[in-house]
Amino acid sequence: MEKIIVGRLLRSNTRACVVGCPPAQQFPAFGSLVSIPLSETEVVYGLIGDIHIDDDGLVRQLATAPSVDEAVIQDNRLNRNVPVEMTVLFVGSKTENRISHLLPARPPLSLDCMYLCSTQELCEFTAGSRFGYLRHILDAQDVPAADLLAAHLAQAGAAQRAQGNSAWFGQAAARIITQLRDDYPRLMPILETLADVENA
Amino acid sequence: MPLNYLELQPQLRDYAQKSAAAREKTTAQREQLLAWLNECAGEPRETLRQSCRAFADERCALPAGEVVNRFFSSSGSGECLLLAADGSQIVPSAHDAVPLALINTSLVMLDTASGQAPVIRTESAILEDFPAGVEFELLSEDLISLKRDVAELDILVSCQASHDLPVIALRDGPLELYHEPRQGRQFQPEFERYIAAMQLLAQKDFSLAGYIDRSQSTTITQMLYIFKTGQPLPKEQKALPDVSLMEALLPPGGRSAVFEMQSTSSKHYGETLRVHFFYLNVGRPEKAYIVRVEIPAWVAGNPEKIERLQIALLEQCRVMGSRPYPYLLHRAHEEAVVHYDEKEQLQRALLQELQNKGMDAFLPSNKLAAKMLQSRTRM
């Protein structure tokens, strides 16, 4: 099946990038795993860590009007040059079919395409009880790390369960506890959000 | 420090004081003009027109048929295909590395009943007319503005209405080109193209209108002076703008009577294209906001078209909330406007092309280069 482009790269650095897509388009959910191909054999993986919708003077003025026509809403979503910006936190890469949880060797370039990973790709990336990539989330600045972890574990846990691996969520949680065992103030809110995921 | 604030402080106070005094005078003047307008309404239309025509060189309003002190409200909603065109330009500067003249025109098309996003088209054209060499032949700002006016009408003409809906074609600014026709070999053909484009719009039966925000026009005031004193207002005396008079006359949503425009250039437009206008209050009960709408004779002569235009303008202004202005015209402006960084980018690309042709001696003037020097920075 042909993959659908969900956005194009606006700016990037070694740890993260920002991708833009038209507001009218169905954009990936917070915590989704996405891929950005660098070449035929090299792919960068990342998690949607923040979704940002900017305003401008006209939008602010329209928002104060008593009612906004559907045509005006559509015009602002389809025609006006205000993309939805998504911050993508790099969590690994794939070279020659080998998945690595290290940061990519070089960041993607302007206007590179971003794709939403399928359930199969999500399982492939998170398989084998290797949770090294979780450190990128835990170390991330300027993103809500606890909620990002929760969103990712909920999605990956569901995908793994569907493949018959119901122990995956517990293993991931255990790995996070091990990693943060000496950092009680950070660990507690994360455990609370994970409990919310389990109860959901 | 760029400004001498100590020197400016008393000047600001003085300015405000004089403004307050002028406003009081304006109120009295408006009362008098309103009384004249009411008097004028009782006069036969032809008498008024003849008195004004005696001063054919004066910019002045001529009653077109409706009672001059009446206002006209509209009701209902008018389904139509609404077009808005706007243009912007890059004016070449002798100081730039490569003087560049460009016109960027946009057209925004909205089927008002569809609920769908408008369709947008933009046309960009570099103006090249430099037989003496790109560095020496600079197109004048006046000529570029005129070419932009023509391009705005051309893009409206190019619109193919795909269904039977009536079409309203809006542009920002007056329909009557100010001080036209300008003299000179370059101006006349452009003016003729402008008239030809208007004729095509008339043939297509598009309701053309020019929307003028914050008009300073004094044509109705001038008409009243001529009616009452038998003479136009002396040039050195400042007339009260028509919008100020209309603030007292028009309720929200109401339009004035339609007037014909008399000016030195009226004769160039012919019977079908002759410019007419009315004023429209697009404001709220507590805050009137009067705009001037210019229409050609083929629209002015059709009450149905005028009412549809009035409804469409009010609906468009309503979209913008507390600062009424036709949404679609604003969108056309947004699509057409050329920002400074875009101009720079285009100039760099042109410079590259010129270098590819082996022409590499283009530099900005030393004056511009000095102005572009980086300002002081902190370590």
C-alpha cells in the first residue's frame, strides 16, 4: 500500500525536527511514531511530541466576530499559509533494515516527507524488549515528557498486544522505573500517567 | 536618539488642542450641510445637474435619480459569485543592485452559497521596458500603479463564471483613475486598456465596484456648495468630507442615494462606463463607519444589482467582526501583497540570472550599502 505523506520538514537539529502540514489534513495524533526517509536505505524515526497551531491577526479578529461562515473557516484552513506545526522527537533510525535506538547520524533536510508508521512498523521498532529509545523521551526538553511517554506506551502497547505480546507494556514500565529509580520527583508523575493509561 | 522628544512634547499638545477645536467647527459645518442637503432634495434633479455642470472642471456629485437625502436599506441574503481582485507592485529604485519592477495580482472567487473555501489565483509579472539598459531605464511609480490598476481589472475579466449566479466583481480603491488620463506615450495605452477591460466587464454583466475605505472625497459637499451659493468652494477652503455628512444620515446597513461623478476625466468613460457612487454605513448602531462605493453606469442603472452589491458588501464586512471591511478584499490583498523579504529574494534570483549571462557588475549604490550596514550589537 502506498504511504501517505502527513507533512514536510520545516526545520531540524540532531535531536528533533519541526514538520508542517496543512490544517485541513488529518494529522497524526500526539505520541504517534512517524518516519522520515533520508534515502532508499535510511529512515529516521520520531515521536510526535508537540502539535502547534499558530494564529495571526486575521484569525484573532475573525474569532471575535459573532459568527464565522463555513466558507471563511475553510478558507483559513485550506488557503491561508498557516501550517500545523508538529515537533518530532527523534528516537532512532533504520539503516539497511537494521533498527537502531541511537539518534540519527544526520538530521533530515528541509521539505523531507514525513509518514505515519503503520502498526507493523510500530511493533518492529519497539520489538525485542529493547527500550533504549525511551531515554530520548525522558531526556527531552520543551515537550510534556510524562504525557508523551503515556501516549506512546498506550499506542505501542495496544499494537504489541494485537500481535500477542501482552507483556510489552509492563516491561516498558519496568524499564522506565529502573531508569528513573534515583529520580523520585520525575518518576512519580510518570507512574501516575502510566496508571491512567492502564486504567483507560 | 532619532527624535527630539523634548521639542516634540509641546507640539503634540498643540496638535491635540487644534484638533479638538477643528472638530467643533466640523460639527457646525455638518449641521449646515445637512440642512442644505434636505433643501436640495426638494429641487428638481435636472436643475441641480445643470447648476453643477456649469462648473464642469470641478469634482462634484450629480444626482442620478434617487432622492438625495434618502437612505436605502436592504434585506435578505443575495446568493452570488463574488470576485475580489487586488494588486501590489515593486517599484524600482536606482539604489538597488538591480532595479526591478513587478506587479503581483490576485483574484479570490467565492460562491457565497457553497460553504466552500474560495478559489485563489495569483499572477506575477516582471515589467520590462528598458531600451536604454536595465540600470538606466526606471519605470515611474505612477506608471506602475496604473499598470497595476489595469492588471486588477484584467484578472477580473479573465474569470469564467461557470454557473448562472450573478457576479459581483470587487476591487479596492476608486474606479475612476485619479488624475487620468495622465499624459505621455506610456500612459495613454494603459488608460485605453483600463477602459477596454471595463467594457469587457460590462459585456460580461459583472457588477463591478470599487470599495474605498476612509474616503476623503468631497463631491457631495461640493455639489451642495454649488447649489446653495452658485459657486464651488474656493480651492483654499477645506470642504467637509462626504463621509462626515453621511455619518449623520445613514443608519447601520443603509446606503445613500446613487450619485454620478463629475470630473475632468468623466468624458473619457463614456455613457456605459461613467463612474457613479454611493456611501454605505458598514458600522454598528453605536459606531457608524461610512465607506464609499464606486460603480459604473451599467450597475448604477440597475436597482437589483445595487441591492445585491449592498447585501454582499454588508455580509462581507460582517465577517470581519468589529473592524468591518470586506473579507474577500482583505484576502485578495493578503494574496497579492509583496513583502520586503520576497522582493529581496527575487532580486537575488535575478542577480543570479544576470551573472549567468556574464553580467556581474551589479552592486547596490554606496548610499544603500551604507544604510544596510549592521547596527551595533552586544558581545
